[in-house]
Amino acid sequence: MKSEGDGKIKRPKKHDNLTLRDVNSSERYMSKLLDTLETKTNVLPKVDEKGNSECPFAEDLYAQKEQAVEKVTEELVRLRRLLELLKEELARLRANLAQVQTDAGSLHLESAKEKYLSAKQGLEYNIQKNQERQKEILELISQAEEMLRLARTKKWPLGKPEERMRFPVISSGPERGFRSGVASSSPASSGPSLRTEVDSLFSLGPLGGDNLW
């Protein structure tokens, strides 16, 4: 799984232009953003109230986490708009179904009854399909809200952190936690010396996930 920083995730269009055709792509996009946010939250090192840490690039990691938080927050707007569109579509389909059922009661020809039965079955299928899509979006929104809550509890103590690019960017990795954990390939490093430095630092063991303040 690649992070958005790798340029592999296609951002859906703005929420003003969304249609029901965007549901699947927006779900996939949010799922990838959440994988990235989980990874960047899980690798945050311990820092004290002055920003000191055993990790020399702690501020970079906190800055990357904040960027992931912003992207997930933005995508929540689109998902909630899609949820509204689904509710409108379900209301329309149910109204049509009610009308078909009412009209079918006054029919006498078998051919006409068969046509109305086919229309009824088609409407019922679409209602079920959109109810399933609605459930998926609600679950994804719930996951996003919970992950944002957890990510926001881990703050850089000196205000907004700045990314100074003191190490290779960490993409989504095989972290497992709040979500189902999808392993991904590690991003290319900028050189053997930097890769060695990062590996040696992480070989010291977990740097922790909670701040010390």
C-alpha cells in the first residue's frame, strides 16, 4: 500500500461534483489514507515537553502524521456528502417501489403484471445494493473518526511540527493495529548511509507511542 505522498493514490473530485459513481473510488481512497495515518501514528517516538527525543527526526515524523490527519479530515467531507447522496437515492427508490406496488394492485392483464413484477424486483435489488453501500460508508466514517481521535492525542509539544526532511519519508508499512493491517513495500531510501542509520535507530526497539508530557 502506497501513501499519497508516493503519488499512487488518485484523489477523488471535489465534493461539489460528487455522484454515486464516486462511492467505490472514494472508499478505496479513504481506506488507503487510513492505512497511511495508522502507520504514521504508530511510529511516533516519545518526546518530552521540549521536543527532545532519542529519535533525531522525531519532529519530521510528527509533521508527517499531521499531514495524514489533514488528508483524512478532508476526505471525511467527501464521504459525508456521498452518504447524503445515498440517502436521497434510497428515498427516491423507495418512493418508486411504493408507487409500483400501488399500481400493480389495479392490473388485470398478466403481461402488465409481469412488467410491474420485474420493475418491483429491480427496485428492491437497487435498494438493497445502496443500503449495503450506505453501511460501508458509515463504517468507514466511524473508523476514520476513531483513528483521528487517536492520532490527535499524540501531539508535538512545541506547536505545529515542521518536516525538515532529515530522513527518507516513511510510507505505509506492515503495522497492525486499529485497522486490519495491510503490508506494503518499503519506500526507496535516498542512500545506503541513511538507510543504515534508520535501521540502526529502529533496532534499538520501540520508541513508544505516547508522549511524555
